[in-house]
Amino acid sequence: MLTRREALAVAAATLPLVAGAAEPELKLATFEVEVTPPIGHPCMGGGIAPVKEIIDPLYAHGLIFLGAGQPLAIVCVDWCEIRNGAYDLWRESIAKAIGTMRERVLVNANHQHDAPIADVEAQKLLEEQKSGAAICDLAFLDKAVTRVAKAAKDALATAQPLTHVGIGQAKVEKVASNRRYLSDGKPFYNRMSATRDETIRAAEEGTIDPYLKALSFWNGDKALAVLHSYSTHPMSYYGRGGATADFVGMARRHRQAALPGTRMLYASGCSGNTTAGKYNNGATENRAVLAGRMHEGMKAAWEATKKHPIQLSFRSAPMALEPRKSKGFSTDELMARLKTGPRPFDKCLAALGLSWKRRCEAGQPVDVPLLDFGVAQYLLMPAESYVEFQLAAQELRPDSFVVVAGYGECGPGYIPIERAWKENDGNLSDWCWVAEGSEARMRAAMAKVLKS
Ligand SMILES: [Zn+2]
């Protein structure tokens, strides 16, 4: 149940406006800004080699919608994760720059692993303890966010009329598979992005969302931007210190070259349990192969696109997720691990867990925001939501074209469905910081914004 205050906040944030003669005209501004980390910056929060070289630059790509109440923004970032205070910093800085509220800025990370994780509180905890471990460089974070906010502000002057939304989808062949597969009828969860074991690659694909979805935004006959979304961890190989937007960035770049006048964006869908593992043994040449398949999907979705007159309204539901209660996840246990963890990364994991716990204790809910374009919706889910949530969102609105991005607020880590807890005896990866029972909360929040 929403408290009365929350209900009022949801109502206040819900301001439907239809483009038409009597209404203010909708406009769209777009921007692109580089957010590549410096050499030496940790990748994946210190879990793998830091940046030794830049294979390709990392970007933040933004869309700003004007004319439907206060501005609304979608910002897709080629970082691994943006968490807790860092997530608020991104949203608040952009919101201030374009004159809107934090809740109306939908930031997602694309989750490439050879890329930064940003978590202000966790990094400060490591520094307070003089731990010698590092998750991120706070000075770089500030610089990157300042640059993005400026790009967003500068883009406002370039806004163009927005008259139509285009919707198109296509199956992507041989990219995504589920981490979970059955062997002799028993479930296993160990199919990772690069799977060297042939027998694991040979197992069934498992639950995925086979469709890449493309939302396009038009000024009459001119396509201003295309936002693509697909559910998979976006890595071919990683951990060698080569900063990269990986195969999804490569595919996006190819689309951008094909349609230079149209801004191309990519948002990873709910991909907590989907990876390229079935189709990828980790060989370096697979990056280009997977990029080619993604690009085929993007192109086919574009070719299947149908345009419709656009409407725009916004809804957001506050969602409280509980911190994980399993053994090893109490504040005392995490503090002990922060102080005496055997590897630097143990300390990082403890700091990330404590950061999320503090956020829960502070009572700040996770926002579940949605932009409603009439014939299509763009829904942003937090962290490493399992793909089943993306499929459930689409099932909630079978009449409509529901595009789902994952990796909004990344504080929770993996957000599994209940079956995963049961099948793993309550013992999931230590990258999961939420309690059992999150599935019901996720479903309720999705229903609230999708059904209204
Ligand atoms: Zn992940």
C-alpha cells in the first residue's frame, strides 16, 4: 500500500499531455557525451583488472522530452553500475541542468564490466577504513557528471518538434541465454558471459526475451532518435583492463554510421540472469560476431517500425526493497568483512552491501518510473533484475508495446525471482543485496505504473 504522502507524490508526478493544437507542443533534444574513465580506474568496482587501455570510448546518450509538464529525460550510460548516492548525483545534476525533478530523469547503466561502478558511500567507507581497496574515483565521477549535466543543458537549445513515436521489434539470433539451465532435470545457475565448458553451452537456451525493441522519435518524416533495448549481459570477454562498451556499443556504433542524422541509443534490458554464455566461449573474435547479430536485430527492428502520433505522460511508483537477511549480510558481518576481508575485493563487496543497507535504513525508496507514449511505454527497472520481470511487464500490457530497461538504481544488485532462492537453498551470489520476497514488490510496482 502507498502511504497518503506517496500517493500524492505519484498523483503529482502524473501529468498526461497529448500533443495537439491546444496543448504545448512536444519537443525532443538529444545529446551524446563521453564518460570514459582514466587509465588506472577500477573496473566492475575493483573485482577485475583496472583500466589499462581504452579499446573504445564510453558514452552517455540522452533524450530530453519537453512540453509534457516539467522536462523528462532518458540517459543511457556505458558504465557497469551507478548506485545509491552516485545514482542520485547523476539524476539530480541532470535534473538541475534541465529544470526538472530527480524522479523525472531516468538514468540506466548498460552494465559492461570493463567499465566503472560508481557508489559514493561505498567508496567513502573504503577510504575511512584506509582499506587500500577502491571501487571508483570520486573526483572522476564528479567530472563526468558535470560534463553530462552541461551537455544536457546545452542540448535544450537544439530541441526539435516531436510528432510521432515509432515502434518496431525483431528477434536477435544466438546472443542471449539464461544462466539457468537444466542438466539431468536439475537446475544449474553457472552459465556466465564467457562459457568455456562445451556441455554447458550445449544446454537449452532457457528463459530469455528474444525480441530487441526499438522506440523511435520523429519530427514528421525525420527520425530524431532510436532507443534500442535487449535483455542480455553485454559482455563478450572482459577482465583484461580494456575499457569498452563491448558488443552492444559496437552494434550501436554501426547503426549510428548507417543513419548519421538520427541519435542512436542502447539500454540493456532486465538482464540479471541473461548472458551470451550459450553462444560465447570468450574468444576475442566473438565480440565482433555478437555485435553483428545485435546489429542485425537493430536493423530488422528499424525496418519493421511503424509510426504513430505521439502522446506523453509520466508515472512513477516508489518501491521499498528490503536488504538481504542471509548469513554474512548483517551490518556487523559486513563491517567485519570490510575491515578484515582477505582480498581487496571482499572489502569492496562489503562496502557495496553496507552502502545499500544504509540507503534502505534511510527510507529512500527505489523509483520505478515510466514514460507513456500512448501506443508504447518505456519502463525503467532497478539493478540486475531477472529477465522474468521484463516478460512480466509485457504481460501486464498485452495491448501495448512495452520497452523495459534494467540497471536503473543499481544498489540492490541481483533482484531474483523467488524460484532462484528456492533452487539455491537461499544461497545466491554475494552480488545480491535484497531479501527474499522482492519479486512481489517488483510486480506490484510494475503493475502500478503500467496499469494506471
Ligand atoms: Zn551483472
